[in-house]
Amino acid sequence: VFPNPSSGQYYVDFDEVLTEAIQVKVVNQVGEVVLEESYGGIQPFSFYQFNLSDQPAGIYYFEVVANGEHFSQPIILNH
């Protein structure tokens, strides 16, 4: 996930081309989901972008579930 920290716009570059369905979440420090999206495996992709500029500054957790595996990374939002 980059840039990190960011003022709101983030990008994710996956190491491999994904063809399976994935679930993406961004969770704040108190456990509230502030972004949640799912993508089907119809089109292969390796790049994802999201925007948190409407959220307050702080630490969030970017989470991806794909092919039964879970990935999580803290991200910092500063305005």
C-alpha cells in the first residue's frame, strides 16, 4: 500500500495478477469498517486504488482476503 502515510489517496500493487474474488476492507482504530468492497474473478487485475480523504486523520488497517488468505497492513492518514 503506497504512499504511506497519505493525505487520502492510496494505491495497492499486487505481486501477482489476481483472477480470484477478493474482499477489501479498511478498518479504523476502534474496529469500524470505513470501506468495504468485493471484486469477482471475472477480469484479472493487479492494481487497486482507494480514497480515504473523507475520513479523519489517524491510523487505519487495510485488509484483503483472497483465495482463503488474509493480509493486513496499517496505513496512516494525515491531512
